[in-house]
Amino acid sequence: MKASPGARSWIAAGVRHELLMRALPALRHDMAAPVSLIRMNLLMLRRQVAATPPDAAACEQRVAQVDAQVGTLVDSVRALRDWELATDHGGLTRAALVTQCAALMRAAFALNGIALETDPAFDEPAADAARWPGAAALRYLLLGALCHLHDSVPGVGLIRIAPGGDAGLRVRAQPQPRDAPRPDMQPHRAPRRLAIDALSLQSLADDLGHGVTIEADAVQLDLRRG
């Protein structure tokens, strides 16, 4: 029986949830790191205040550091809203999209012996100035492509993100060198029933309104809404 439009939307929502869960460790780290620094600075501030006489300049410096770390924490919490599909904030550039998604997945992929590489073209500020609307959708789309290759390509050792024309991205998986060491543990590789297979990725792209071409070892993404 062919899936109804409502069922297809639920499938896409399930894929987005799985991608968010995979990105959550990196998001949690970004929020936990300032908290640790705030606690350390408050401890040092307490000692400086208790000194006789208190060092006013040192105390002021600690307060300024805590204020900056609180700002970082607030920004990290606010960034969680960027995962809502209705939130856009004016879109983002292709280079910014690649930077964000690579940062979210690099550590998890490395635990499985998979390197994540971005094309040097994304480092050129003037080469990719166009802003694309639907930032949250684009983030899910690229994360879906990365996780699909991570889950589906046997023996993958490198995943590379490169421009795919003027309005796209091409994500390609390359095999692991034969002499490369393999990790003893693979804690981030999804169970088979939660793997982002080709059908899952296609369902996600259709729901988000973007074109996607899925090959055996590569995915071509269209950043334009269809």
C-alpha cells in the first residue's frame, strides 16, 4: 500500500529527529563548556573576595570573564531555536552551512575512523556570498547526506563536501586505506533499523522541498527549493 502524504511527513519527521539526536552531543558540549568555565571563575572570584584585602582589579577581571561566558551560553541555548523549520534568520551562505554541519559531525565520525573534509573553496570569503533561505531545512538536508554515506557506504574512510555547481553541494565517500587502523569501538554508528538509508534521505529531501541525487558513494544536493 502506498504511503499517504501524512505518513510520508511522519517518516521525514522521524529522520529529522534521528539527525538531531546525532548532532546533540556536539550541541550539548557547546552548552556545557561555558558552564564549567563559569564555575571555575566563580570559585576563583570567591577566593579573591575572601582575601585581605580583596584584589579589586582581579575581581573585576573575573566578573568580566563570567559575563562573557554567560553570553556564550545564552547564544548556545538560543541556537537550539535554529533547528525549527519555521526559523530562518535571513538564511545562510553555503560555506556557513558546510562549516556548521562539519563541526557537528566531525567528532562522531572520527570515533568510527571516518575523516570529514571540506573543499578549500569554502574558505574563500568572496567566492560564496549568496545566502540561501531555509537554514534549518538545509542543515537537516546536509546532515542527512553525511549520515547516509556514514551509514551506507561499506569501508568508508573519508567523506568530502565540495561545491556542486552554483546552487548545490556534492558529498562523496571514499574508501578507508588498507593500512589505516580501525577503531575498536563504534559507539556512534546507528543500529541498522535507524540508519539513514537512501529511502530515508529521499523522504527527508522531498518533505523539505529540495532536490537530491543519491548515488552509491555520493549525494548531490540542490540548495534551491523545488
